[in-house]
Amino acid sequence: MTERSQCRLHGGQSTGAKTPEGRGRISEANTALWAERNRLIALALEAEREARIS
């Protein structure tokens, strides 16, 4: 399998973050994104449980 040198969506260079600071920002953003996703799933499950009880 060959490594892509260009983005298949827009054809530009897509190399990602290279510096430790840039990688840290991406990590923090992903952590926040998944935390929010998990929170919303928990709320939906709780609402479903409440609906079954009543």
C-alpha cells in the first residue's frame, strides 16, 4: 500500500500537525469532542430508561 502525498478530497497537501503544540491541540479537541459525544449518549440512554419506567 502506498502512502498518499495529496488529500483525496481536495487534492492539496494533507500532512497533519507536525509540532508538539499542534498535536496537543488536536488531541485536546478530540478529547473534548468525544467527551461531548459520550455525554449526549448518556443523556439519551437515561431518557430512554425513564420512558420505559413511566
